[in-house]
Amino acid sequence: MLRVPPASSSIVDAAGHTPAIWLDRLTTGLPGRVLLKLESMNPGGSIKDRAALQCLRDAEQDGRLRPGMPVVELTSGNMGIGLAVACAVMGYRMIAVMSEGNSPERRQLLAAYGAEIELVAQAPGSRPGQVSGEDLALVELRTSALVAELDAWRPDQFNNPSNPRAHELGTGPELWEQAGGRLGAFVAIVGTGGTFVGVARALKARDSAIRCLAVEPAGAQPLAGLSATNTSHKLQGAGYALVPPQWDPALCDGTIPIGDDEAVRVARDLGRREGILTGFSTGANVAAALELAAAGPAGFTVATIACDTGTRYLSTDLFGDDPS
């Protein structure tokens, strides 16, 4: 008998319950296996759909978000897109504040969902297409000003406990079930820290022996206790040379640095060998997972996240002509 889920009343009800894929083509010859959870298959195309919806629903429930209030958020794109999808359904005006250094596909998607976009010029010396910590500071200033001017509600994903809660309630338990209750490690790149903290809480509550390791851009490794030497890396939404406000070091069993070149190589391999189109950060996640799968014992399993879809990076050099 054919079993399909019932129809939903809106697109936001389709968030979560994303598939997971064993990357057996990339791990051929390695002792371990890598499980990639496709958060790119959320309605808004990224892991941030979960946090966006959780933030909105929790704020409505406790009265912080009231009918008619604008929603204003600092975003590198994905959180803003997740909020725009939800706000379109829930009836809120959405304003995304972002750096000109973020890829134009994200701005186009935000506009398509009806969001207003407040672009902030990059800091002097910043590279187009690469958002630095200095760029992020300028975006923060404009976001705070807009919230005050409009008497708006700000999800504030860096500080909002609904962000990690979304992953503790959803992403983590789903990964556990999809791995058959047997995981050796979990790795994820850290931006706001919501995905890592929430998933790590859920997994360690089920098996305290699971190793949870944070992926950081090489040269921007505050979680490893190192001074930043490169905040102009390609891993958008991560590595801004700051420890996230909701970071819980007790959940982190170590860090893995990944450079731009390695992230690009693995992201290209995902498309060409696994048929999975992803972005820079997912390339970094899988690169770190492959390191663990190569070093672990036979049968060692590592889970990680496909943060978003590669269609958001078509204007970048991620999918260039270089066959390497």
C-alpha cells in the first residue's frame, strides 16, 4: 500500500523531516561512513528554515511578536530566507539586513518571497563575495538602528534560545533515527552555533560517547582559542572571529579547521560524484567528516549537515571550470 504524508495547510508545515544520504561514493576505500542530512530540502532551501519558524512561533506564543509588528533580522541570507518564507505565510512584514558581500542569489530569493532588503556596504578592504567580521559589525549597527526606528521585533538568531531549540527538538533526533541509533561523531560548521549546540545536545542525551566537533574556517578559529588571521574566507555565515553568545563548550569535543580550497574541492565532488549540489559551508562540513571517516575504525559513522543548496552560489567561483 502506498504511504504518503497528508497534505499540509501551508508551506511552513513542510519544514523539517529532511532526508539523509550515506555518501558511500566519497567514502569508497575509507574505514568509516559519512551520513549527510539534506537541510537543503527544507522549503526555503536551508537549515535556517527550522530556526526561523521556531523563533517566530515562540515569539508569538509569549507575546514578543504581535500582529502588525515588522520583523527585522541581520542575515547572511539563509536565516532571512527562512524568515521570509514563514513571514509570507504568517502575515508579517520582513526586512533582511545584509552585507553587499553576500551572494546576489540570496538577495534575489529574499525579494521573491516578498522581503525587503537593506544592503550594507562592505568595510574598506573587504573582498566582494566574502563577508568579513568587519562587514558583519556594520550590518549589526544598521540592524539595531532599524529595529529602533520601526519598533520592530528582531529574531536575533545569535542570542535567541529558539535557534538551538529548533535543532534539539528536530534536527538532532531525526539524525539519530536516520543513523539507526549508531553514530560515532557529528561535525558541523559554526556560525550562530544554533545547529551545532542543538544537535549536539540531542545526540549526547542519547549517547554521551558521540564525539561532536566544530568545523571552523582555517584562519578564523575562535573556538579553538586562536587569534583570527583570515576573516575574509569563502565560508559564508561562519567564522567571523567570535564565539557565539549561546556557545556551550561542554558540548564540543574538538575543532577541525577547513580551508577554502578543500571546501571547494569537496563541494564539487558532492555534485559530480554524489549528485548533491551544495555550497561552500557544506563542502567544509563534508571535508571534516571525511577526515574522521578516514581516521576512524572500520564501521565508524560520522553525521553532518548540508546547510543549503548550491544554487545559491552559481554567481561565485564555486562551480568554475577547474576540474580539480
